[in-house]
Amino acid sequence: MELEFDGEIWEWRGPAPHHFVTVPPDESAAIEATSALTSYGWGCIPVAARVGSTDFTTALIPKDGCYALPLKAAVRRAEGLDVGDHVDVRLVLDV
């Protein structure tokens, strides 16, 4: 399954701060429909992602009825991104 969307980067300021982009509701619903086949625990879904020209792997995290895409520091540095920036995202799920 391949999905494309855009979203705003936000920061979670927990004990281990991290940056995310929320997967929109329609795309999250499509991902949720495959979760029995793709989740490896706690509802996390492994994906291959592209932001800008940077490819990376990560796992989507369920949050508030949608999924959150973690943006690694290396991705943010490579693309010159920060909180509040809008990005185009491409996800590939192995279903």
C-alpha cells in the first residue's frame, strides 16, 4: 500500500522529545484496516517513508485516532525542517 499526504511537523516534549507528522484521518483509516497484517505490537506499523528527497524507515504510532509519523533528526537535518513546517510525505506499507 502506498499513501501520499502533506502535514505539519509538531514536537512531542516528553522525557525523550521527538518530532512527528500526523497522518490524516482518511489515510489513517486505510492503515488501520491493514493493522492486523502489519502491526508488530502496541499498534505500531512499520513503514518506508519519504519526506522531500530523503527516504527512511520507521514505525507509525497510533495517536488520537490517527497515526503519527516520527521524523528522525537525520531526516529533519537533511531536509532543513523544523516544527511548524509543512511537508509532503510518501508512505509504503508492506501488506
